[in-house]
Amino acid sequence: QRGGGAAVTDPRGVLRQGRAFLDFFWDIAKPEQEVRLAATESLLRHLREGKKDDELKYTLKRLVEGLGATREAARPGFSLALAQVLQAFEEIPLCSVLEQIKEKHNLEKVKKKLVRNAAFGNFFGVMALFQSGRLVKDRKALLESIQLLQQLTNHQTHLRDLPRKTLIDITSEVPETVFEEVLFDILQGDLSSAFTSPENLHLLLVGMQRFPGVLKPKKLKKLFGSPTVVNTENISRLIELLKSAAKSEKEDKKLPGVVFDLLQVALKEGAFELFWNEVVENGLLKEKSGPVSYMCYRLLGSALPLLSMEQLQVVLKGKVMLHYGEHVVATQLPQGFKFAAEMEGYIDTFLSGCDDPERQLAVMIGFSTLTNQGRPVLLSASRVVRHLQAVALQKYICWLKDMFLRPDLDCCLDFSSHRQKQNRQNGDIAPQKTARLRKWIMHRLVNITESATRRDESLVMDIARFCFFHAFFVAKKKNSQIAEASVLPSEPLNERDRVETENYFFGLLQTLNTLPVLGDAAEAAALREKHVHGVTADGKLWIFLLAEYANKLLSSEHVKAVKPFTEEQRDIWERTLQSVKNLQKKKNKSDSAKVSAFQQLLLSVAIHLFKNQSETVDVLSDLLNCTERAFSKEAKKKNTDNSEPGWVEVMVEILLSLLAQPSLLLRRISKSVFAWICPSLTKRGLQLILDVFDPNQEQNEESAVVVTEESNKKTKSAQDTDEEGSEDSSDEDSTNSEDEENEEVDDNFRNQLMKVLQAGKTLVSFHCPPGGDKSDEELDDEAMMALDKNISALFAEQQKRIQAKKDEKDRIRKEKILRRDFKAKVLDLIDVFLVKQAENPLVFDIIEPLLQLIEQCMSSDSDKQEVDFLQKTASIFKNSLCRNKQYCKRVASLQEDVHALVQRLVKKACKHTDSAVALYYFSASLYLLKVLKGNTSSTLPPSEPEKQSDSKAKQACQLLNPGCLNVQKVADVYQQALTQFLSKRNSPLTCSMFHDLFKRFPV
């Protein structure tokens, strides 16, 4: 017998059974958790099925030995396995197992270098007894285990606070009678010294909550001199203990258990305000320590579900909230630890588990009024509102709208960062605070329409009307008939406020356009199953309801538009509404999507009348004419008059102009409308799109691109502008420094400088007396001032020239970026056409422009935007064109043109120096071969096999049938290419190209 273990009668008999049984123990010691768990299950199954006492005794011996293994990963494996064995075989007495553990890992007899292993062996042994679930039922084993854990607390070097934590866990599981009769006496010393360590205090707090009948106020007074824990006498000691707990658990990044239990005891003792004000705010917050501050923030978030309305007000308006806000603003830099996401998790947990709408509302308003110079710290896009109940959500929206109209900065817990205090001027910053608050509120309202789960149609429409009204209208006086005019703003919105509101409103339009149908009605559910977006339950477009509301405002005497309409503008507005209503009458099941697309486009452009009236009128007028012609009976007839552009060409020009706009809504609707006009697209209309990619047309687009850039800048939100401005400034600074280093002084500037200096020498000669030494003479003050003035003027002029060159270079760079971005948007139209109209003969006109575009991209700069554009173009070429299973079936009249195109593509592939570009040309020729071979010739009928049932004959017939393909002409083209490939050393053609040709067209 070794190590004090139980005697095994026939150890060799156990070992003779083979390696399978012993391998269980090897696997239990492995570091992989999955392997350990599988081995434990297999061991239990083997012991249950075998029912051999010698195996069970050997198992206990091996598991007890493994508790003190040198490898750290093995200890918890053996501990868990021992716990499972003790749970499965209840006939094993716990006391005997505990004796084995003590004997095997005797702390007094073990060698000094093995003390650590022995300490862990005892600890994991107690853990195994506790995890078996039998320890709290066996009083003797429980008492001995607690005594062993108390002994292990002396080995903090190795075990740290693990024994104390385990002791607390065991205590929290035992029944009250067991605690009173068995544990209280042995734990009395620990309870009496509760204020000496966080672990002892935690034990006391757990006991007070778990066993209130035992640890009564009288008994507490006997233990440590006071009937309560949270009182004025214990404040200083509690502060020190909590500081120690925060610093000891800073690596875990979670709230220490002792802190949360102390909060619960304070609430139970009715001393919450004393605890919060004195311990937390006036004690812990004064400690300039990160772990202590984070502990206070976590305590704030964890306390929310436990507090009443009055206590929530104390917390949400206190110093911890203010301190948290300053932390969020101060740690916006990348290297700072950001706690905001964790706090949002606490708010999310509280709102999801709270059934009281008033408490939900109080927390939302509390965090919405924690402001940094008017701007709330809570993210305006925070999704926590999805847990708000309908009543709380409605009240929160009303509060937001009221704060927008009548900003009450006094109710906000406002603060300024250290840098803001330094940069703040003596002027009044109240208007700036109001603007920041209004901007946040508007974004918050718009985001609610997307984030909130309990939203209904009336709520969404209410927010949309509010945003629209304050973006484009002003109330002359109060009017109860128009809800948005029933309350006048206490401070009128300035121009910047309206621009921000406009931007958020058009963002809201985009949200409404993609919003699934709301409501629980059967009609709404049916529309959701069809994946219909942008409409209400009764099928009306959201944007149409807003247009009707706008029309009502235009007709009202109590409000006025910020930018009043002229007669012409009002007339075209009414024409648009009438046209939309006429389209609605024509709507049927077959073309409902087409009608909706045109309605959305008309209304989206019409809404822009309130923003850019002069630019929108002409576009809207052309759009109305095109829509009327598109839905007229004559629309399908071909346009015989080539001098006048058809409605499709005009529509394409309108869509291209809308793609250049910064509005995401207009771009998406334009793409949707283009998909419906694709069947009517003409060659002239397609050429308008392809001209965008023509390098010769870029000079004509230059002015338009610049205008687009300006409008795009105006539509950015202030937040985006600030962020991008900081990035642009850093980029500009680095660019300027590089330019200054590389700038060479031109000869003209050098000559001018020499002239100025020579003029200074002339002044020296003029002021020097006859016979004097000119080199020793200096200019007088007047001459020196004149020379300095001339030199400074020269350098100032030179600096202007340098800056002008830099500005011109920057302008060209920005125009290039805008032009590339516009081309990427237009490329989406090409993609739509290739997918929707794969059988259209116009597809052939797209092949060469696409190839030329790929060729240009490969020879241009390799910046990220160019690479992305190249990848997008190549993807469209390969997937939407070459690999498309659908292709043109009307090639008979175009045979000669298509064969000539094949010949040009193969020749260009042979002439290229870049194999990557040659591959695209060669692939395009193979696509055309597929088209020609798949078409039926007008002269030769397709040959058929005699027996239609013979599938092999059919397949052979298909292979032999050339369709419209002129085999001889095509064979000559590819024969020349193959000859060049085999004879020319630096041929751009590759073996894989011809392998693909022969594989796809073997005949």
C-alpha cells in the first residue's frame, strides 16, 4: 500500500484487464476539456457496468492522487471525475474519502517543494466533495471540510483567496438548521472579524441574507459590536475593504461579489442612501484608481433592477453618473478602456427584465440627460429601446419631442471635459448646448423607428411627421388641428438645426423604405411573408402618407414653409401627387412592383422640392413626362423619330443624375426603377450609361462631379463631418509635410530673391561713406525694414503659389475619388441589366466597354478604391455575363457582327502583354461561342436523331449541331491564336485558356 490509500486486494488483477481501463485516467489528466469530460463519462459507464469493488477502490485511489498533480490542467479534471464518482456511488462514505485526501496530501508531512501540490490536492478534494452534492447532507464531512478550508487559508501564497470563496459558496448552499447547529460555532471567529478582510465580510453578508433567523441584529452586536453592517461607525472600514476588493479582482473585469451583497444588505437595512452617498460617492470615488472607478460604474449598472423610483433618482443624478460621463468622454481615444458598451449591457439587462414602465422610463431619461455640453453620453443609436414597453416607449418619445421643442438644460446632469473647459471662451455656450441636444434627440427619434420592437404604425408616423415638420415648416401660431404646431419651440431652430433635421429626415425616409410591414393583423402578416417593405398594413407607401401630410401643411394658413413654393413649384408638386394617384388606379397583381417603384421615385424626388427647389423642378418635370409615357399604351411602340430622345433615354439620364446625388434613398429607388425599364432600354439609352466609363467623356463630367462633391459635403451630419475632418486634417498635414520636403525651389523664385538681395547691397553702397569698408557696414533701420518687407512679400507670394499647387492637386484627387465612386454606382445598373435582360442583344454592346474598363483599372493606381472597383467590375463580367445560364437566343440576324466581335476579342487577347487582361478577352470570346452555338441557324435546320428516345444520340446531335456558329471562320481565328501561343515565347495566352476552349467546345 502506497501513499496511505485504501488497500487493493489484487492490484495486478485490476491491471491485467488491459489498457482500456487505465487509459481513462490518462485522458482525465489531459488539458483538452472535451477529452477530460469524455473520459469521465466512459469511466462512470465502465464502473456501473462492471460493478467490481476492486476497480472502484482503485479508481478512488487514482483520483485522489491526481488531485495534487503537478500539471495544473489535470487537477480540475481529477476533481470533477471524483465528484461524479461520489455522486454516482452514494454508498461510498464521504468521510473515508476525505481521510484519504488528508493522508495523501498531508501538509505537515509533505516535503517543502511539494507543499503547493499538497495544498491544491486538499482544495480540489473539498471541491470534489462539494460538487458531488452530498456534502451539505453529511454533517461530519461538512464540518471537517470547513475546518480543512480554514487551514488552507494560511497558504495564500499558493491558493490566494480560493479557500475563502469556496467556504462562502458552501455556506450559501447549506440549510439554515445545519448552519446554526454545525457551522456557526466554527465560523464564529471568521464572522467576528468580518471587517478585517473582504472575504470575511463577504461571508458575513452571505450569512445575513441566507440565514436571517440565525444572524439577527442582537447576535451581530455580540459578534462585532453593532446590530447593522451599514452604519456611520463602519463607513471608513467598509470603504477600505471595498477598495481592497476592487484592486484584488481588477483582472476579472466584473463586480466583486462582496460589493453587490453589501448593496443588498444596505437595502435590507434601509441604509441605501447612507451607503451610496458616504461609501460610494464620498468614499470610493475619491480614490483616483481605475479599478475602483470601474467597480463604482458596475455597481451603478447592477443596482438598477433593485432600486425603487426614489432610489433610482438618487443614483441617476449622483456623482457616480457624472464620473461615468466624464470617463466616457475622456476615453474616446483608441487606446482608452471603453466602459460605455458594458454600461449599455447593464441598461439592456435592466430594461429586458423590468415590468414597470415608470422605472423603465426613469432609467432612459436618466441616461438621456447625462450630457456633455448638451450632448447626451448615451449613444443616439443605442438599441436598448427595443425592450421598452409600449407605454414607456410612447412616454419616452413624448419626452424627447418636448425636450427638442423646449430644451431644459437645467434638468440635465451636464459636464465639460478638461479640454473643453480650457478651450471654452467667455461667450455664452447655451445655444451650442441646445444645438447639440437637438441633434442627438432627432437622431434618437429616427433610430427608434428602426430599433424599437413594440413600435406601431401610428408611432412611426408620429415621428416621421415631427421630423418632416421641423425640417421644412414653421408654425405661425399655435394650432390644435396640426399636432406638430400645437407647441411652439421656446428657442427657434436656426439654419444649422434645420439642416441637421433635414439630413436625419431623409435618413428616416430610407428606413421607412426598407421597413417591414408593422402590426399583428392578418393582412400585415401576409405582406411580411411576401417580403414586402416600405408600406403600411393597408398597402399604402409610407412616403405617400408623408406626401399627403406635406400637402396638408402647404394648404394650411397656420404654418408656412421655410422655403415657400412658387406657382410653378406648387403646380408640379400637385401634378406629382395626381400622377401617383393615377398610377395607383393602374396597379394590378402583375405590375404592382413596377408601379410602386415609379411611385417611390416620383415621391422621393418630389420631397426634395422642400430642400433643393431649383434643382428638383426640371428633374421632376422630365420624370413626370417619362412616367406618363412609360405607362401609356404607345410606350411599347418603337420610336421612329431619331432626332428626339425617347422616354427611356430621358429616364436613363434622370436616373444617372440621381445616382450622382448623395441620397442613399434616391440611389436605391433609381436602381429599382431601372430594373423595370430594362425591357424597354434602347441602344441610345444603353450608350448613355456606357459613356460614363469612357475616358474621353470625363472632361465633360468634371463640373458635375465638383457640384456633387459640394452637395455631398452639405448633407453630411455634423458628427461625421467632425470625425472626417480630424482624419482629413491629419492626412493633409502629412501630405503637406511631404510636399514641403520634396518641393524644389524653382529658378524664377531664386532669381527674384537674388534681385531683392542685390537691391539690399545697393542700399549698403549708397549709405557707405567714401573710402569705407563696405563689408563692415550694416544697413540702417530704415533700409533694413525695407529689405525685410521686400523679402517677406516675395516669400509670401511664393507660399501662395505652392499652396495653389497643393490645392489643385487635392482638387484633382477628390474629383478622381468622386468620379470613381460614381462609376461604381453606375456599374450596378450594368449588373442589373445583365441579370434581368441576359437574352437581350444589347448585351453584346456591353462586352467591349467592360473589358476596356478592366484594362484601365489594371493599368491605373493600386489604391484601395481602384482595387475594389476592379474586383467589382471583374465579378460582374464573370458572374453576371460569362457564367450566366441565360443568353441571347436571337442572334440569327447578328451572326456577322458577333463573329467579327469574336475575332476582335481573340486578336486583342493575342496582342496584350498582360496575361490577366488577355484572359478576360479570351473568356469573352468563349461566351460568344456559347451564344452562337446555342442559337438555331436561319438557313440550316437543326439536325435531329432518328430515334427521339435515344439520349446518347440526342447528346451527340447537340454536339455536332453548330447552331449559328461559323465553324471554319472561328477555327481559323483560334488556330492563329494557338500558333502564336506555341511559337511566340512571350505570348500572353496560356495553356489553361486553350484547355478551357477544347473542354467546352470539343467538336
